[in-house]
Amino acid sequence: MLIGGSADLGVSNNTDIKGGGDFEAGSYEGRILHFGVREHAMGSTLTGISLNGGLIPYGGTFLTFSDYMRPAIRLAALSEVQVIYVFTHDSIGLGEDGPTHQPVEHLAALRAIPNLNVFRPCDAVETVECWQLALEGRETPSVLALTRQNLPQLRRSLDERNKCVHGAYEISPAEGKAQKDVQVSIFATGSEVSIAVEAQKLLAAKGVPARVVSVPCFELFQSAPDEVRRTVIGDAPVKVGVEAAVRQGWDALIGPDGIFVGMSSFGASGPYKELYSHFGITAAKIAEAALSRLPKR
């Protein structure tokens, strides 16, 4: 059974269980915990609940506030317990709250913790698949890094087999082209996958076949069979990584010579579409960067 809540951000995180009832003095049948603004205490409590057994605990806050929880998250990973962290507002896409609330280094920092799966799904279908994998991870805590902004639905239905199970998969192949004829592979996570798909269209309009790979979980991809990893990475001469965060960790996918479109500084305050344009995380910039690496015709 699920039990959990948030650090005073239930409405923003959408972490309240409908009809779950509040867990409080005199009402111990409730499933919603109100932690208050106490991220570290929340993280420690979740680990304790998991160690006790019988329940699957979860807790929510903004991704940038995972810094306050890092010791508790590390201990959960070290203890090999099942805890699910729902971290929303996962990039500069949260907009006007500004750089204090916009995480840029946090995905890399969390991915550095052993035995912690960091999921960053691109749409509702991927979110369901990542949630399933988190529920199945009995000895591994999981992070779900979710956006604040609305995203296009790239996948229309769940497949019989969970596509996120190996951490990465080709979400948009180069139409009508064999793998050997693809010139550009674009790898992206979360909200940037839809931007990568738009870049793919721009490249196709210029006669450049490109494919898009969604990478919802680096950790699962790193542990995938070699054959799966080779197929997902492919042989395209130009590889581009796209994430509204720092590059650290991406070279395992795109190589040290690969192109990275993302952040190298803190964010800024403004509407999220303007911020993505300001920091160059756009379909046009991705296509331009890819074209710059291709031989001139």
C-alpha cells in the first residue's frame, strides 16, 4: 500500500491521494502524511517506513529542494530500501520563480548516487511506465523528476512491454530510413524530448535523416545488456544530447565529442518559453548544431 505526502507542496506536486485521508493523531488509517517544510525529516521518515516493511512510502517536493534531502536519499540507497521521491518543477521550465528554484545541477547530482534510479519521463505514458518500474524496485529508491509545464503527448498508448525498462529507447525513428543511413541521433530526457522531435522535423526538411532517443533513466540504461545499448546508441556520425541541465554524465551516451544542448549556468526569471529560447534549448538550435557537424555538400 502507498503512503506518503509532500513537504508542504501537495497541491503543486499533485501528491495527495484522492480519498486517502490524512494520517494524524486519532486518524491512523489515513494515507496522506503532512510533513510541513521539512524535506530532510521527510526523507528520513520515508526510509524508516520502508525499513519497517509492508508499505511503499513516497514524498514530494520541488527538484531543487532535493538538496535538503540528499543525506536521507543517500541513506535510502545505501540501505537498499524502496522509497519513491516525486520531484516536480524539474528545470528552468518552472519559469518566473527564478534561478533559486530552477534546478540545473540536481539531476547530475542525484544520478551520482549509487543504487538510485532517476526517472525523467517525457509524457504521461512514460510517466506511467516509470512509475511501474519504481513500484517494482523493491531494493532501489527511485526519483521521478517531473515538469511544471504542460507537455505534448508523444506516445498515444501503453505497449504490451514497458519501453522504459532498459532506460532508453528510440521514440521517433528516421522515417523511411535504415539505421545505417541515419546521420544524426538526438538523445533527450523529459520535457526536452518533444523539442528534439521538432528538431528532427527541421533536419528532415533539409534532407538530413535523424532519429530521436528518449532516455528516461540513465541508471537502467547503463545496466542494460551491451547489445541493447549498442542498438539504442546507434552508428549515426553526429550525436546530440538535449537536457535543460548540465552536461555532466552525458558523455556516456554521446561521447566526449558529442554535441550537448543544455545548461552551463544558472537559470533566470521569466516565462518558460522565453527562457528556453534565451538559453538556446530550442529545435532550431539543435538542428543548427547538428548540421554544423555534418560534411558540407
